[in-house]
Amino acid sequence: MLGTVDVMSNGTTLIATAYYDDTTISRPVRLDFGRVEAFKIYEEFSDPAISSAPPMMRDPISGNVPWPFQEVVDSRWVRSVLARNGALNGRSWQHFTIVTVDVILHVMTDSPLKAERIDG
């Protein structure tokens, strides 16, 4: 399970660094989402999408916690953003989530996702 995620944005691009609870076993992961249209962060269980969405995929090892890195297919959030801003239509938008013990980060991007393990 991820313990925390640090987010850096310059208003156009977004980089998230995800830290596992036990960093002696699992090194942090840096995710470069490139150019993003939108992102949002919900604390704990305040994310309204979770209560109305299908259950999040469970971690195959522990089975007890959500898988920390997920892509939302056929995202209602992306559809709602596109409905508000028709100029965004015609691009291949993706909706990614990062789930930690305290927050859920949602990212809407059409850039290729780059991920790498880093030294803690």
C-alpha cells in the first residue's frame, strides 16, 4: 500500500512521487503525466466517485487494499470535463488514479505516462 504521494505541477504538467508504507522494501515511484488537462485530490473517503463507481481493483498480493495505480476506463469524470469544454474533444484522454492510505489522486491527461522507480 502507498503511504503518501507528493504532487508537483507548474499549471501545465504534473509529476507525482508515490511512497510506499515500507520504503525499505519498495522504492518510491515517480510518475510523469506530462501535460494534464485536470487533476484533483480527495482526502480519505471524501471522493464522491468512489461511492458510485465499480469497486476498485484489489491488490493481488494482500487482497485487502486497492491496487495503488489504476486507469479508469470510460471515465464519467473525463466525459463531464469534455461536456464542459468541447474544444478538448478529438483527443485520446486517459484518467489515472493513485490510491494511498490517505488520499486519492485523479489525473486527466492525453500525454504518455512515464514511470520509474527512484532511490528513496
